[in-house]
Amino acid sequence: MDFFNSAVDVLQTLVIALGAGLGVWGVINLLEGCGNNHPAAKEQGERQIKAGGNLVFLAAYLRNGTLPAPEIMEYLAAQ
């Protein structure tokens, strides 16, 4: 059972890292779209930032068992 718990911790860390990486990639696309005045790249960057944030919140919830602040949850639900 200890091995299973260890594997779950590793997977949660990987999901957080994936979400953070997706968010960083989104910021790069957003800045690239702003610099080149390319609306499609800006929109793609915004979507990637939101998706990365959602992954990080999901992994944090699974790890801690508590939800983030209610304001944040309402914002994410509206997206």
C-alpha cells in the first residue's frame, strides 16, 4: 500500500508540473500574439493559461482535499 501512495504522490506532482508548463507555454503564446498583433495566437495563449491553471487547481485539490477560495472556483466555473 505504501508503494501505491507513493505512486499517487508522484502522479499528482506530475499533473501540477504539466499544468504549470501549460500555463507558461500559454504566456509565451500570449506574448508572441501581442508582439506580432496576431489575434489567434493571443486567444490560444489565453486558453492555454486557463487550462494550465485548471490542472494546477485540480491537482492541488486532489493532493490537499480542500478547494481553493470560493471566488476562484466561481471564476473557473464561469469560463
